[in-house]
Amino acid sequence: MNGRVSALQSLPGVGLAKKLLNRRMLRLFFRDKLTGLGTVLVLVTFFLAVAAPVLSPFPEDAYENVRVAERLQSPSAKHWFGTDRMGRDIFSRVLYGGRVTLFIALAVTLLSIAIGVPLGLVAGYYSGAIHEVIMRVADVFLAIPRIILALSLAAALGPNVPNVIVALSVSFWPRFTRIVEAETQSLRHELYIEASQSLGVSPVSILFRHIFVHTLPTIIVRGTLGIGFTILLAATLGFIGVGVSPPTPEWGLMIAESREYLPGTWWYALFPGLAIFLTVMGYILMGDSLRDAMDPRLRGIEG
Amino acid sequence: MHRTAEESHLLRIKDLALEFHTERGVVQALDGVNLAVAKGEVLGLVGESGCGKTVTGRSVLGLIPCPPGRIVRGEIWLDQENLMTLSQENLRSRVRGSRITLVPQDTLGPLNPVHTVGTQMGDILKYKGRSRNGRPNRPGSDHQEILDLLRAVHLPDPDKILAKYPAELSGGQRQRILIAMAFLPRPELIIADEPTTALDVTVQAQILKIFRDLVARDGCSVLFITHDMGVVATICDRVSVMYAGQIAETAPVRKLFESPRHPYTVKLLDSVPSPEKKEISQIPGTVPTLININKGCRFYDRCPQRLDRCRDHKPGLTQADEDHAVFCHLFG
């Protein structure tokens, strides 16, 4: 009974800050073990990336360094993940790779939100020319598969971190525009929006104070999932050779380098691959459980 | 300088005609509506569903979506200002929410579910309340003003209420809050769009009492839209009866109830249930669709006393009395 009452109170109702600190919501969020795993993975990978300079046994190996005598050694007490073709410590490079990858993924997602969300709000709130122009431009970008658009842009711009960020953001922002536009379309006919219009609230205020807050849960969920997919895409670009350029310690690039030494030097590809797998899985699991936790239809289900 | 009786009215709607262009044709939603609300007066606007009451209220606020709506002719004056000549931006920043406010019918929908009641009330004063009536502008005065108003609408524990979200309150509490919000910026005119329809009768009676008290306190004018004759008798000074987008009759409440002139008003008052009546009388027929409607009186099809000329000639204004206006050929 208690569950039903609190479910009613929080229908779409309760403010976001309160929502995020809501104990019941946290319980929902950690309902199954996979969720806990996702969050732990996200936190651990983030911590390892931030602390890479302190944690790496060979920070000098992150970029250019050659130790011919130690090249292609298998994992040992000195080199936990073995060494690569230049004799660099793979463990250190995987840690530093996390910095590069997470920086790219977070920058791309935030940039896409910063571009896509305001455009989606405006397109959804106004009908007519503004709506058509924004949505048709977004459609053009959405019509091209993300990987192909990112690949061709990255190839055209040249291999470095800022260019990868641009290429991935250009292919990502329309997704936010789409979902925010759709939500705004339905929200703008809500009575409280009409009521604010009758009170003479300015359009900017209506969009940000009254509509934007309702789209936040969707944006957070899509953003979290998006970080995961962006990491994967960034690694793909690195693997193909249009992403960041050597000697940057990027996971996809490291796997690409390892190809000619496979299958003998299995550690060369395995550890960067595991890093990609675990990080991406972390964000996707966390995104899924955020979606469940914020979905009002699932509120009040004890589990 | 002496002002004429007409100019002393705060709100004057003159010959307002409004159309909606739909796929099935042009809906003539309002046809020559004349209304006037004096300062400090509560004018009731009654009529059946779909007769144009809400549309009239919305056009005063300039909130008719165009397209599909189109104002064909008419003037809307608020004091010395013709609202029809103001731009949307001017209406938004200078009229809506400051000089004219609205009490909506629905109680849950108009409050944003993600902000607390306190935030939403505070915003009104922050953006709309300051510039007028020489209010004190010291810190904390906003909060005090909101608390006073919540007490005036008989909400106990106003501090607790302010911290709540709309979904945590009952319909009656939310209606009180919406009324308080309408009075908060000290408007000159309040448009109340069936504010008690969603409530049960006991709460309705309390709310009407509160409303009357607040109107008396602030001396503002009210356009009270309703279809409930009982509500009209309780709260209004004068009443305009509307039928199918036209005004049928305007009179002081007592006069209208005692000696209704227009056949529609007579029938409407007959339809109010009472213990003495064994059967509730109805008005035969239905409200006509307003697409390509006949040029004459719109009540023609259902009128028991219709004349030949009623079909093609729109009835003009007849003063049945000094303060009693009828739009009907029977008196012309």
C-alpha cells in the first residue's frame, strides 16, 4: 500500500533533484545485480582514467618510447599486460587509453547535447518554417548511417583528437534533436504550458523552465547510452586508421597495431579489447537501468 | 472632464466576430459579441457548452491561435487601451499575467508537475508582480504576500503547501492555489473560466465565497464564465447570456432571473432543476453547428416564439430597460 501511495505522488511529479536523491529510485536503480555491475564499471573505468598518471608503472610509455630489448613480452610481474612492438608497457597504455577514450566520448556527448537539445526544443515548440528547417537538416544527418558519416568526416578532417570529436558529434546531435523535438511537441499542448502562456511567460522561460526539465530524464538516458556507443565508434575509427594517430594510446589503434602479431602475442589485442568491452558494457548497463529507474510506468514495482 | 457610462467600464468588447478556418468550412465561433465589465464588477457569461464562452475569454488575452482562428472585426478595450492593436509581445509582457489573469477550469493540468507550488507562485511575483501598484520591494515581502494570499483562500499550513508538488494536493486545494495565483499580481481583470466546475458542491460554495471576498478586497473586475445558473446567482452582479456565438441578453442578475426577456434565457432558466418541478424541461433541438450558419438569429430553429424576419435578419440591440439589453426581434 505504501508503494502505491508513493508511486502516485511521484507520477511525473517530483522535481528532478529530489528524484535523483530519492531512495526508492536508488533502490529501483540497483534492483538487479547487472545494474550494480554497470555502475561499478563506469566508476572504476572513470577512476582508472583519471588516476592513470599515478597508477601506471611506466607513464613514459604512454606516448612515444622505445625499449627494443623488451618488445613483445608476455604478461609478467613487471609488465602485467605484457609489452607491445616498441617494448612499451601495455598496462600503462591501456590506462592512458582510458583518458583519451573517455575524454572523446564525454566531449562528443556533451557537445551533441549542447547542439541537439536547444534545437529540438525550438523545433518542437514552434511550428512552421523554423521547425521545418531544423528537422529537415537533422533528417539529412540521420539518413546517413552514423559510422559512415563519422568515418568519412574523420578521414576528410585528418587524424587527431579534436577532429574525431567533431566527426562523432556531427553524426550524433540530430539524435538528441529528434527525441527532444518529439517530447516538446507533446508537452507544448499540456495545460500547464497553455497556462504559462496565459500568464504571459516568455517563450525562453517556457522552453527551459517548463519543457526542458521534462525532457531531462530522456536526455540523461540517451546520453549515457550514447557515451557507450561513442566509445565503440571512436575505437572503430582508431582501428580503421582514421581516428587518432599513433603514438596516442587509443584502444582501437592498439588493437589495429596488434593484428600483425596475432595469434602469438594474444595479450597485445586482448587487454585493449577487454578495456573497450568492459567500459562500453558499463555505460550501456547503466543507461538501461537509468531508463528503468526514470520510467514512471515502472515506478512502484517492488523488485 | 466627464466620462460617459460606457467609458467607465474596464473591459469593453465591441462587435467581436471570430472565425475558425477548418477543413470542413468556416466556423463562425463569435458573431458580434458585445460585453462590458465595469470596475469592481463580476460579470457572468453563461451559455451551453460550445457557445463561445471560453473563446471570448481567450480572445481578450489574445490567445486565439491564428491560424486556424481569425478575428474578423471588433474591438477589445481594456481601460484606455485597444488590445487588438497591441503586438503579441506587448500583450505578453504588459497584459497577460499582470493586468489580466486567468483562473482555469482544470485544476491539475495547469500546474507544472515538476515544480513545487511555491516555485510556481514565486515566479509570478518575480516576473509579473513588481511593476504595479507601488508594492514594497523588500526581501521576503514576496514570500509574505504569498502566505497572506494562501491564508485568504483558506489553505491551512501555507508553508507546507508551498513545498509540495501539485500532484500531492487535492483538487480543492489546487483550485484555491490557482485562484490565489490569479489574484497574486493584483490584476485589473480576472477571467475565471468555469473555475468551480471540476469541484463538488460543498467545495464549490467555499471557493465562490473566497472568490467574492478577494474581489471585494482587491476591487478588481471579473469575467466569470460558467454554465451553472446557481453559480451565477451566487457570485455575479450582472450576467450575459450567450448562445451559439452571440449574446442573447445582458442584465443584472436579479432582473434576469425575475424577468428574462429573450426566449433562450427563458428556456435556459426553465431547464434549471428545482425541487418544485416534477420534470426538468429541455430546449428541443441542439445548438447548431456554426459552419455556414444562417444570417439571422441563431436561435431561430429552436425558438418557440420565432417571427418570419428572425430567419434572415440578425436581431439588433434592444434596451428592455436602462440596464437590461436584449438581442431579439420580439422586443425590437
